[in-house]
Amino acid sequence: MVSVARKNLLEDLPRFLVAQAGIMFAVSLVTIQTGIFNGFTRSTTQIIEHSQADIWVTSESIVHLELSLPIPASKVNDAQKVDGVASAEPLTLKGAIWRNSLQEIVLVRIIGFDPNGQLFAPKNVTQGSISALSEPYTVMLDGTNLTTLNVHNVGEVEEIATLPARVIGLTQGNRSIVSNPFIFTSLSNANAYANSGQSATLSCKVQAGSSDIQCTNVYTQPEPDTTPVPKPLAASDLITHVLIQADSGEDLQVLKQRIETALPNTRAFTQAELIRHNQQFWQQRTGIGFLLGLSTIVGVIVGVVVVGQILYSSVSDHLKEFGTLKAMGASDWKIYGVIVEQSLWMAILGYLPSMILCYGVGAWTIATQGIMILITPISAIAIFGVTVLMCVGSAAFAIQKVTRVDPAIVFKA
């Protein structure tokens, strides 16, 4: 029976290859969509995963990591006084406008942290040193955003708002699908960028021959030669999060309660809790999860249709052979086994090249675009199970055809 299944598959090689191409398309579609969803979910929390903090403290009005009301930097000192806190550091996430040498503007996300701290640092630094961010108006960005920001080499000086931004280093893989390009810098630089802007004066005059007054705002940029040195972060300045490292052996749930009591109008999360909170927002409160899930379902439907059509056609072409097997005394279950085995071969031979292709696409996108298509071992196993079910389920169409075969068909012209 095994040889019959293989012969039926390979007898018409062009049709077999077309069938495998259809299965590969369906499996690749499911795998890529699942990988995009996993990568999208992971990218929304990579800033959290970059941190060594045990607990994150933020505003009680937090929606997700990048959407939260600011809190005063004095909360860092207040947190440091809580029993069980080993150290506390501020972190700022603020939006700004990047202006390149062509005077094009791009929205960016400034991430301000302590370059000499222990609780946060960008991962995968490929050029430059994090300690160099302590210098005034220096930034580090991801290599996949160079084209977007029109930056060609380390050392170039662009602008954020109205202040200079000298690129002193690059990272790899620090790009979020849902956020603007990340710009890493020190806390003092981030505060200066967030509070910089054009100054305006109001000029009013009476129109000649009329009693109407015409007023005009005149915007002026600060002189490049008089750019002030960024001021250290003051207690009254605004930050986004407080990163906390707990004492060894400290119960994090108990420590969270102490922190929220000592710091009114704040909310404390463990790292795992904040990751889960952030992922739930993007998965459940946006339509992205639904759309990617819908695409996955479409891929499965395509696979079922393609495999079902190929198997049905194969059975139709070999009705006499199946009739002969029945006439020789083969049971229905043995004949069904031939069809199911054909579907299993199609599943395996379609799955393996599809997975290799998808891993290649994932490696290419992360290297060139910084976009993660995450194919985990669990998802790969799950997709294999879906592929087998898809192909075996499609065999039901062909089984219905062969069930009604009359053994006497072998004696008909």
C-alpha cells in the first residue's frame, strides 16, 4: 500500500510539483503571518526586555509602555528610600522631530537613560560606546533606520527639534513595528531635546487705511554658537518610568505594594507583568491581532482547497486501480490508508521547504529591515500539526469519491 501511495503521487510529476507549490504557499502564508504576529508582539516589549530592572514604576494612567502620563523625577529619590529597593534609575520615552541635512523631518522616539547606570542599555551595539552618550547632544540609533533618518555614517551631526544630534554609535535589532525610530541618548540630552523649540515673538500693526490689527508670529531658532550645555536632570523634570532593582531575596509582590504606597499616583509592575500588560494592549485593543489571525485562516483555507483538489483529481484518475484493490478483497480502510498516506507525504514534502524558506525570509528581514519575523520551536511544531491536519482533512474529499467505487468498474470499457 505504501508503494501505491508513492506511485500515485509521483506518477504525474508536473501535477505533483504544482500541488507541492500550493501547499508551500499555504504553509508559508500561515508561518509568515504567525511569525509577524510573534515578532510584532516581541517588538512592542523589547525596551522592557533590554532592562535589568526587577520592577517598573510608572503613572497609574499607563495605557502601554510608550503611552503614559509623565511623573516627576523626584519619584526616583522617593523610590530609593523604600525598604527593599537596592537602586533606582529614571527612564524617559518622549517623542521628537528629527531633521536631517536635507531639512526633511521624521518623527522619532527618544529613549533617555543613564549611560553609567546598571538597569538599562540598548542591546547589540555594533559601533560606538554607550559611555559616549554622556557627552552633550550625542545619540545612538539602530542601523536599520539609517535610510529613514538619512544618516550615512557614524559622526554625522543632524538635528532633533532645534538642537544638534551627533551620531556616535549604532545598534542592531532595536526597531519596533509600531513605534517611530528609537534614538538612544542620556537623560540630560533627552530632557534638552524634549524641551527645546523655536522661540516666537508676536508682531502686531494697524493696516494702512483700516482700523484692523494684523498680528504675526515670528519664529526664530537659537544661534548654533550659543547652544547651551544640557542641564542635569532635576527633581522637577518629568520622566516616564522609574526602574528599580530589588534587594536580593526580596518578595517582588510585597515590594510593589510598598512602592505604590510610598509613591502616590503610580503603578508598579514586575518585568513579566509589564510585558504581559503591553502585549495584551496590542493584541486585544488594536485590530492587528485580528488581521494577522484572519490571514492565517485564509492560508489554511487555501491549503485545504489545493490539497483537496489534487487528491480528488488523483483518486478520479485511479478509480480503476482502487476498484481492482476492492475486487482483490482490500478493505475500505486499507484503501483509505493509501489516500491518507498520500496526504501525509504531501504535508511533509510541503512543510519542510516552506519552513526553510520562512526562516530565510525571517533572517533577511531582521538583517535588512530590523523587522522580526519570529518563528519559535513551539510555533513551528504547531504549524506542522496544522499542515498535517490540513492535508489529512483534505483527504476526506477524495475518500468520499473512492467510497462509492464499484469493484465491477475494472470490467467496464
